[in-house]
Amino acid sequence: MPELPEVETVRLQLLHRILNRRIKRVEVFKPKSVADNNQFAKTLIGKSFSHIDRIGKLLIFHLVKEKKIFLLAHLKMTGQFFFHDLTGISGGGHTATPNDTLKLPGKHTRVAFYFTDGSSLYFNDLRGFGYVKIATAKEVAGAKARFGQEPIADDFDTELFTLTLKRKRAPIKAVLLDQTFVAGLGNIYVDETLFVAGVRPTRQANKVTEKEACAIAQASSEIMKKAITVGGTTFQHFADTKGARGNYTNYLQVFGKQNTPCPRCQTLIKKIRVAGRGTHFCPTCQK
Ligand SMILES: [Zn+2]
């Protein structure tokens, strides 16, 4: 499943390619992917994208001279965007295999956008949980309001973060995965963050000290920024929009490292389940 750094990577890549190209035609192969909106194509024809924004893992496409409607996209489990022009295909989200781009539109293409200059943008989604849908400004504001602050935001409020933790009784891992509290931290990056901060994933959030809370906030920000710089992780299924594989996997210290020595103290990394998710930690370094 693409996490925030992967989604941000897709955003940055599409940003350089799709802006200001005029939409000539839109083909919807799976109505569910556009929220069963039979006006979807009609609404977009003649329009151009002016900007792509993101909150958590939700992509918000702005349209030129259009303040009332937006295009919202979520990759969910297996969503991908591929942009095609004379220079080739670039794309990303869920891991791209050569088969994904062999033929576009392909078997898993749910929506295709054709631009007047001959280039095109495809939304592929194998499992079909993702979407691209038209949303009003009010709906966008509502969606934004459902997300907590982002660790990579310049104005991340560590004090608020610490205070909120004090009110949560769930395991710290579950709390950090809650997007209404902190936006964009997924399974991989929560495990990595807690390792760097030295906090055990099972610890009750309200028992986390102020110092540890600060360490968590700082570690999550650094890890996410680093992951975005290198294009995210790839295993399971991610490639960036150039089809290149991200390589944050090279920097992972505990995720997927069960039964191998901790990079700090050599204790074997343990894998357990917390909040229904595979969770990795060092029993010695993380208290
Ligand atoms: Zn250790």
C-alpha cells in the first residue's frame, strides 16, 4: 500500500507533467472509481489542471479558473497514475510491473484522461478501492478537516501533539496510525519512527513521556522527509512516476527485519501484531 512518501512522490512527479494540458476526452472504465458520477467526463472536458495538493494520502487536483470543484484522488491499496507522452511513460503509486504499462489503457485502467496535445493520464487500480472523484470546495474542506497535522509540516505543533497523546489510552502505534491525529504516518514509517525514538509500539500513549513524545515527533518528521527525498519504499508495490523504484528500503532499520540483529544493539528484532498490523521493534532499545 502506498504510504505518504510514495503519494508525495507521485504528486511531485505528476506536478511537472500534467499542469496546463487541456483535457480533450475522459474515459471511465469503472464507474465505481469515479464515485458513480455519470457527469464525471462531462465536467472535466475542456479543463486543465493548475495544481496538485495533498493532505495525508489524499491528492487534491486543482483546475484552472475553477474554484468550486476539484478532483480528489486516493490510491488506497493498489492505485497508480501513469502519464504518457512522446517521451514515454512515467507513473507510480502501487508497484508498477512491466505488464501495467504494456498497454494503456490496460486491464486495470479505471479512468483515462486524454489531453489535446496527445498526452494522456491513466488511473489504474487492480483492487479497485482507490478513486478519482469530483468534489466541491466544501467537500475538500471537509476532507481536509478530517486529517490531523502532518509530521513534515513546518508548523507541526509538538506541544499539541504531546498534550493529545496524554489523552489516549491505546498503544502508541495505534494512535500514530490514526490519520485524524497525525496525517500520513503508515505502518512502515510508524515502526521506524518508534525505533528511532526508542519507544515500544505497545506502550500506552498516555504513558509516553514528554521527552519521548518530542523524540517521536522529531523522528517521524526526519524519516518522512528522508523517505520523500529518495522516493519512498518499494517493497510490496511501489514505483514512482518515472517507473523508477524508490529506495527508502535501504534505510529501514526494523521494518521487515524480524529475527535479524538490531542495528544498534544486536538484539534480534521482534515482530508482533499491534492494532492488527505487523509490528517490528527492538526489545532492548525500545522501552
Ligand atoms: Zn536494539
